Amino acid sequence: MSRHLIFPFVLILIQAAVFGATFSVNKLAAAAGVPPFAYAFWQSIGAAMLLLILVHVRGDRLGLTRAHLLSYLVVGAFAFGLPTALLTTVAPRLPAGALALVLSLTPSFTYLVSMII
């Protein structure tokens, strides 16, 4: 493998490990009685902090206009918060493999439906 491909390959492996562990950790949190919306909130805050650090390190500026803040709220709630809370709610009732399969196929089905439309 060439030298310039090692870093992207390592990043893909890390992402795959995190994605795979998400379902097991989610199921453990649900079984331990963690409230779904609290779990989604704290997971979102952690991701937001990491992204803010990345933005700062890169020297970029975060848009803070009313339109930007509304966009952050809507995308955060509907694309991350609500799905994570729902996933935490149903996790104790489904096997982790079934959750992983359904969520892994979501982009493919979205693409298929968009092509049909």
C-alpha cells in the first residue's frame, strides 16, 4: 500500500469500529435505563464539541446568523437527535445485528427512492 493511502485507510478502520460499536453501546445504554433523549443530547454535545475544536484548529469561522442557528437546530434535531433517541428506545427490543443492518442499508434505500422519484 502506498504511503499516502495509509492515513485514509486508518481513518476508515477507526470509523468502521466506531460505527460497529455504536449499536452495542446504544443497546447497553438502553438496557441500563439511560433516558433516550438524554443519551441523544449528551452524544450530540460531545460531537458538537469535537467539531467546534476542529473548526477552531482549522481557523474557520462558524456562522452565527439567525439562519445558521436555525439550520443547526433543525439538522441537529431531525437528522441526529430524534433518530438517536428512537434508536435508543427500540434497542433493547431488537438484536444489535438487526439495528446495524437496517441503519447500514438506509443510504442505499434513500438513493434508490430518490432515483425512482
